[in-house]
Amino acid sequence: AAALDGKVGIAAAEAAGIKLTSPDRVVYPGQGVTKADLVAYYAAVAERMLPYIAKRPLSLLRCPQGRAKYCFFQKHDTGAFPDAMKSMLIEENDGDKESYFYIEDLAGLIGGTQMNVLEWHLWGSRIDAVDKPERIIFDIDPDEGLGFEHVREAANIIRGDLEALGLETYPLVSGGKGVHVIAPLRPKIEWPETKQFCRGFAQRLAEKYPDRFTANIRKVNRKGKLFVDYLRNERGSTAIAPWSSRSRQGAPAAVPVTWEELQSIQAANQFTLADAAQRAQQPDPWKGYFDTKQSITKTMQAAVDD
Ligand code: ATP
Ligand code: MN
Ligand code: MN
């Protein structure tokens, strides 16, 4: 794939009114991807990415010295961020209000990159309805050493079982080891019922295919299996944003694919940032995502109940 062009990144930052410091600093040492290159990446994918990330509460993985160095998750706005990184107050589970980041546009993506954000993680709801999830995610986490063909097969099973319940899904290769099977929802029911459905579904799966799946987060239960991580589906928990860069070896991105394409994908981290930038100019693998008018019904809930 063609390399990312730092000059394009510098121009995009200027156009967005973001002062980009140290544009030539290398963020991904293995690939020589600089901060300006990363801005160019976000400029290339913004149109595809923004519908998924704009106006959702965020959790940011920041790596001030680049990928292989010290990184930390930041949930709350401590100030000193460019204006394009907005924030809002959200009531936490303990009743206190805390400030959460959100963005609205490319300037937000560039503003975050200026602040050394390497991964953009999302709540499952929008800022105007934080209590009503707009999607559920089954995050397939393979045990150490389990090949990607098992992840693929697991994703297909989850897709089929959700489809049988009446939910259409879209696959995301995480840029790490697994696949996220995502069902967009109309924001209707709230988090507790949503989580209960997801837990029930994951437990059903583990019962149906005991050699293959576990719904138990403990690593000892994971030997040779895939953990169906349903815990992404709680109020305040986050998952990687579609099209986000990952702070991992090889400068990968989290990339939407079609179900058909998934069948020939060899690894969850096979798309580099340069690949993903090119891919964003091609037809949308998740066409129809926002037209999917579905929600978790009483019937679906009953089908996975204990
Ligand atoms: P992989 O395919 O390699 O599993 P992933 O993105 O699914 O990649 P997981 O470790 O399965 O990675 O997912 C954990 C999720 O939990 C992350 O996407 C992130 O949103 C969230 N997370 C993990 N650690 C933290 C943390 N320290 N603070 C906030 N959120 C976190
Ligand atoms: Mn995962
Ligand atoms: Mn996980």
C-alpha cells in the first residue's frame, strides 16, 4: 500500500486550525510512521469513521512517546486539550459527575492526535442518550496460541445465532487478535437489560459449544478456547472505534470488513494504517449499518434467559 504522506497531515492540521507540534516525531518506530503521517491517516478515514465516533463518549489511549513506550488510558478531561476535543458531564454509577471527551469532526481527530492519542475507544451510546446503547459487541478473545481460523469460525457462529434471534451484525477486525461482532441497535432499552441479554447469549453459546467458547473472564477457563467478552456491553465500558489506529506492533488499524471478506482474512491485525487509509476510499464494507432498524425484543431476551 502507498505510504501515508506527512505533508498531507500537516496541511490537514492547518486547515482544521490545530497547531501540530513535533510533526516529524516517529510514533510507530517499526514502520517510521510520524505524527504528521498519523494525521494524514485520520484525514483519509475521517469521512468513514466519524459516523461511528462523533458525539459518543470516549476513552483515549495516549502514548506521548510513541507506540512502544509508556501509554495510558484517559477518560476524563483534565484541560489543556485543543478546543476541538469537547467534553461533557456524565453521571457515573456512583452518582458523581465526571467530564468525558467527545468529538464532532476531523478537527477533533486531529486534536486528539496532536495530544498523542493512538487509540480511540467508544462508549456504546451517544452523548444525547448515554443510558440507551446504540450497539452491542461480542468481543472474541482467543486464548494464547489459538489460530485466527478459530476466531473466524467463532465469529460466524455468533453471527448465525444472532441472526436466528433476529439481529443483523457487522464484523470488525480489531487490529489485535480478535474480531468484534457488532449489532447496531435503535437506542431504546437501557444498559442493565442490554447487558443481561448479552450475558445470556454468551452463556448459551458456551453451553452449546463447550469445547470452543467460554463466557468466563478468568484466564484459567480459557485454555484452548475463545472468551466471548460480553462485558463491552455495560454502561461506561468501551471498545475500540472502527477505523481507529492501534498502539500495537505493525501499526495496525481496527477495520470494518464484510462477512464475505472475513472468510479469507488471515489475521486481526493484517490491515496496516496505510492499508486502512486506502480501504476507506473503497466501497463501504458496512453499508447499511445505520439503516439497520433493530432492537433487543422481549422475545430475544426470553430466548437467552436462564
Ligand atoms: P484484541 O482483538 O487483541 O482482543 P481488543 O480491542 O478487543 O483487541 P481487548 O483487550 O479484548 O482488546 O478489549 C479490551 C477493551 O477494554 C478495550 O477495547 C478497551 O476499550 C477496554 N480497556 C482495556 N483496558 C482498559 C483500561 N485500562 N481503561 C479503559 N478501558 C480499557
Ligand atoms: Mn478483544
Ligand atoms: Mn476483551
